[in-house]
Amino acid sequence: MTESKFGASQQLNLQPLMVPVTGLYAVPVGSLEAYTRAVQDIPMLTEEEEYTLAQRFRQDNDLDAARRLVMSHLRFVVRIARGYDGYGLAQADLIQEGNIGLMKAVKRFDPEMNVRLVSFAVHWVRAEMHEFILRNWRIVKVATTKAQRKLFFNLRSAKKRLGWFTNEEVDAVARDLGVRPETVREMEARMSGYDAPIDGEADDDDRSARPIPPLAYLADRSADPAVALEEQDWETHHGERLYHALKDLDARSRDILERRWLRDGKATLHELADHYSVSAERIRQLEQNAIKKLKAALVA
């Protein structure tokens, strides 16, 4: 373990799984089992010792006192980490994150509150472990809102069987956790998903049993130079044909199309009828005839 400044605007950097502690205790590296045995051998503090050390750290910024408070509670972090075995994450990583939470708790612990450090630190240790699990359980984060985070760590224990919840089970979980049934269903769907490799499993011979890899249907063809050039030529070709087709119309038909379809302020049939002193029906007929001529020119 290395030590650095640890105060109001400072941190104490402890890495008990990686670096041996100098001074008070020696924590082995490279073996989780040896680390667990070692932290179990570190003596627990009495209430009076804990109070004295906390006062020394809080009032005098005594880093040795802070280190002793942390070291004496490492076994507590290991015990909490064992409760998260079912999430498929390494115990060493969970313990490391929990140790960070323990150090944050020591930094904020006030011995005058008449509460033992172990009771105060449980929130900080679990919070760091929860955040680590949510970041690493899946590639895509499954819980973002407060209700979803609450459900994530309770939904597994609420399931009585394999398979999807029934409506009654959804309602019961929603009542117990104080969330909406829709939130329960959404989180259940998120947790039942899985991370799929974008290009599939190359070494799997049974391809029929695998879902189509995302690379097969998420490929972006828009950046293909050949496709982009073809689309540009097609638009240019149609633009030129449309321009020439409009030029071939008589002046009145061209003006009707422009005022009806090519300008921001679209003219009505009655406005054009008043302008040309004809009926609105006649304007509609001229418009339809002009559109037919344009279509014929474009598909020719």
C-alpha cells in the first residue's frame, strides 16, 4: 500500500490487492485468498480506539490514524463483496472498489455522531460497488434512473422462478419497491438481454444457432464513394431533365406550377383563377396537364 495526503482536499491512495503495506501490517499481493486471510488477521478496533483515531485524523490530519481506521475494516469490505458474487465480476475488483468507498467513509466520518465507523461506512462501500457493477455488468449501461438502479439490485432476489414475471408478480414487485409496473417490465427486459459481438463468433461452426451479428445489418453504406457518386449523378441527371421539362412548358403552365409548388407562399387555385381571369377548375386542369408532361419527360 502506498500513502499520499488525505485531507479536506486530499486523498489517501490505498491499493491493498496490489501493493504491500509498509509499517503497521503487510498485505500480500497476487492472491485473493492470501489477501482475505491477511485482512482477517488485522485486529479490530475497540470503540475507544476508533474514537481516538478518528479524532486524530479529523483534528490533526493524522494519516497514520486514517490508515489504521481503513486497515481494521478491510475484512468488512471483503464480507460485503461476497454478496455480489452473482454478477459475474471479479471479487478482487469489487473489493478494490469497496476499499475506495471505505476510504471515502473514513474521510467523512465524524466520531461525535456516536455511530461506529462500520455502520457509517456500509453506505459508501455499497455505493462504490453498485456503481462499479452498473458500469461493468454489461457493455451498455442497463440502469440510468434512480428507479432503474433500485430495481437492478432487487429484481433478482424478487424472482421466484426462471422466466418472465406474471402481471401479478410485476404488480407485487412494483408495490414493494415503490416504482411503476412499467418500470419493472422495462428493467426485466433490459436484464434479460445480452452483449452480442458486433461481428459474430468466427470460431463457431454452428452458425445456424447464432443470431445474425449486428455487423450484418448495421453497416453504413452511405460512406461508399461509388454509392455517393451514383446518387449524385442520378440527382444531377434528374435535375437537368426537370429544368429542361419546365422550359418546354408554356409560360402560363410554368407560372402555375411555380406558384403552386416551387415557392414558399403557395398560391391557391382561386388566386390563380383571378389572376388569369379563368375558373379555378381551369387552373386545376392546366396544373394537372403540366404535371403529366413533367412526369413523361422524367421517365422518358
